[in-house]
Amino acid sequence: MMGGTATDGIQLQWRLVDMHCHPDQLANGSEVASDAEQLGLALFCVTVSPADALAALERFDANSNVFVGAGLHPWWLADGRCSESDIEAAARLVATSRLIGEIGLDFNGPRAETAALQERGLSAILQSCARHPMSGRVLSLHAGKAAGRMLDLLEEFGIPEHASCVFHWFSGTSEELTRARSAGCIFSVNERMLASKRGREYARQIPLERLLIETDAPRTFGQRSSARALGNSLERTLDTLASIRPESRSRIADQAVALGMELLSA
């Protein structure tokens, strides 16, 4: 089952939790995962295709700090790297998966031309979740100029009623942010999101009890990185959050870790 680790049932205290990253796409991902464990970093490894999800689950099986999600990234559908057969495979996989991601819609630029295909993919995944409810299910969501439509589909299949919906790097409108908050959604933010005025304002508005941090690393798939680089990115995100929110840095960090581990270890 997706979402399992070598320490199922054991609650570990991690120093930081990266709630959206792609260690399976790093050239040295296994090394980074092991080093991250030594540094006290837990990683939510979101994947881009069903095949990658299965490969990541096997690759990181011995890493108690890596939690793998079953994914089907909208970019991969938009550019043809994934097809209808991957939609079917993803729907089957999520039926037995507690952790799901990265899934979603992206209507930016030319990708909007594949909106119908993307919606079929997301609908198939959400329908499978609805037909196979599971306690503690978590969805990591990508929405590019599509937050409103994403919320439509989440609500159509009743997903917020029985799963935690986490918007990664929210970039919708202010009205869509309000709607997502009203639906009970959670939000993970990263330093690139916080580099923009709008991103900082959104991060300021998100309730502390629904705020997570992430890296979305790597920026380029196939490159090398380090666990220390991931940790430093998360620390910079916390620095910025502490500068724009009323809570102390330590309180923001403690809450983000507690919520992250509650979701990943449910």
C-alpha cells in the first residue's frame, strides 16, 4: 500500500517535514534520502506517474523518513509523457493508496489545450478515492490557473469530507484561496512562492493550523542535490514566514512539523 514506511505504527519526531518534494527525480536521491534521515528531515516524495510511484516505493523502502505518494502529474499528461493507460493505472493505484500526489490540473499556456484530458485523469483518480475511502488519506494537489476547477472536482466527488487536501504552492486568485480555506484545505508553501508579493500575502492569510512547508525540489529533474540543501530551503521558508506572520518562528516550525507528521503517519 502506498504511504507505508519501514516504521509503520511508530511515531518519530522529525526536525522538519518537507511536504512536497521529488527525491526520486534526483540523480543521487537515495543518498539524499539517507542523509536527510540523519539530519532529522522527513520527506513527502510526490511522484509524477504510477510507474514512478511504484519505483519510488521500492527505492525508499528502507528509509523511514520518506513517505511516497501515488501520482499523475498534469504536465506529464499535457505533453504526452503519460497517456490514457497511465490514467487507468493511477486510478487503480490510488484505490489502495493512503498518500496521493502529485495530482492536479494545469491550464497555463499551451497546457490549457489538454484541459479535457487532464480533467479525465484527475476525475478518474478522485472517483477511485471516493469509491475506496481510506482513513487518513492525503492528496498533494497541483493547480496552475485551475484552482477553481480543482475545487469543483474535489467537491463533486466529496473528497474534502474524507481526505486531507493539500494545495502545493497555491497560485490561484484571492477568491479561490477563500473558497479553498472554506473547504477545509491545507496549504504547503515554499521559498519560491514566498518570493512574490502575492505569495507572501497568501501565506500570511493561511491559518497556522493549516500551514505546511515544502521545497518542491529539485528545480530540474535529474540534477544532484543534498539533504542539507533541502533543509536550508525549509529554514529559509520558515524565516520568511516568521517575518510576515504574527507567530514566532519556533511556533510556526513546531506546528508545521506536527501537522506534517500527523498527515504522513496517520
